[in-house]
Amino acid sequence: MTKTRSNNKKLSMILAVLLVLFSFTACNEEITQPNVSVDIYNMADYESGEVFDFEKVNLSEDLSQKCCSYKFTYMSDGYKIKGYISIPNSSIESQELTKCVLYNRGGNRDFGKLQDDTTAYICALCNRIVIASQYRGGGGSEGQDQFGGDDLNDVIKLIDLCENTFSFIDMDDFCVVGVSRGGMMTYMAARQDNRIKKIIAASAVTDLFEEYERRKDMNDVLIETIGCTPQENPAEYEKRSAIYWYDEIKIPVMIIHSENDKQASYQAAKKMYEKLKDVTDCTFISHDDDFHGIQSADYQAIRDWLN
């Protein structure tokens, strides 16, 4: 009975949030939105101004038939951070609690920033809510990119919002997916936040010491964002390198990596898998090409693994 009341309350909240979203944006006339009539009671976090500036994203016809997306701004450590959320149309129509993927992008600063259709594309393929951050110092966000420093708080804050503000999200099966630098941040988030139930690390950076030695073209970026070399402050590089604390990852992990990936070490990813499989449920998908990221062919395996 208690669980039923809780679910009813959460279902009421999804309608509340969507009503607020629609009030902030002009809906795309080509998309049929559900009629909602709800009480916005208990939207304390939203009313406090932690989430604001919602803007409807105009998607392609194909994507708009599967989901709707919004840009928004949220507060993290006093900085205004840009984010995206995409919601399957089926969830809006059914008004059911929906599973979620938090997506951690790769790159640094504006390089690799989220595009307007990034979360929608993943949402359409996985049929889950997808939420993502530009991180501080990139994509219009305030602050400075620290490549896995305090900007990790921007990811943790999104999880807070998923649990407390976007309360139509089913937190029982909360998954975090990261690509490249985002894979590094995914491991870091899983290390410290037990609300994360499973993770996917695609072309992930798992040993930043190795990357510093292997990729000389990234040295200036790492020094500028982290503020030091590995020799000057090894602790800062170790805390970003999951290979050194793999045994603190206690949840299911899927690793995706290409053997000839030039941007993130395949050998480090393979070593991470060999270590992880001894301490948790770990799946490894290997490709014999040089692709960096998630390939279209990976999504069926991802859907099967998520479900």
C-alpha cells in the first residue's frame, strides 16, 4: 500500500514537471503533447531556482516522433550549468515512472560539447529518459573545466535532480553512460554515489598517467584543466584513473572499446576489464577498428544489457 501511494505521488509529479516545462516553452505544433491538469504541490526544489531556463529543443521529424527534449540550466556549486533532458513520448502518454540514463560526454571545455539532438538520439535508441550535463566551463556553462575535478559535482548534482526534482524518473535502475573523458567521470561518479546501479564506459580513459605519456597532443589540455603534470601532483591523476581503485566499483559494468582507438588506450581498458571481472559483473565489447565512442551496432547489446 505504501509503495502504491509513493508511485501515485511520483506519477503526479511527472505531470507537474511537464506542466511547468510546457509553461516555459512554446511547444512544437507538429508534436502532439498530452493534456495535463495537475497540482504543482511539492515542487520545492524547482521553485527554489535550482533548475530554470527550460527551452524546448526542435528535433528532426524522426526523433520528435519518439521523444521530446529540453535544454535547461541548473545550479552546481554556485555555477550556472547547462544541461539537456530527453523524455520518450511513450512515457509522457502513459504517465509511468521511467528508467533513466545519465550521459557523460567526452571532450573538454567546448570541444565535444553536447549538441541539441545528442540526448534525444540516445533516448530514441534506448527508450529511456536521458539527461546530460555540459559540465562547467563548456557549452555555455559557467566556471572552469577541471577534467574530472570539481566538475564531477555537476554530474552528482544531476543525480540529485533526477531523484528530487525530476521525480518521474525510476531511480531503482539508474544507469550512467560515459564516452572517453565521460567514461572516466562515469567511473568516478560510480565510486562515490550508490544511487548509480550500473554503468557503461565506452572508449573510456581509465589510466590518465598512461594517456599523458601516450598522447603528447593532450598534455597542454591536461595541464591547463587539471593544473599540474602527473609528476607535480600524482594524486590528482590517480583519482581520475579508475585502474587504481577498480575494486571500489561494486556495480555491473559494460566496457566498450576498439582495439585501434587512438584517443583512449585499449590496453588500459582491457586491463580494467580483467580486474573488474574479479570483483563485479563486467561485460566487455571489443571492436577490431579505430572507432572512438559508441557505434550504432552497440545499441542492441546495450539495450539487452540494460534490460
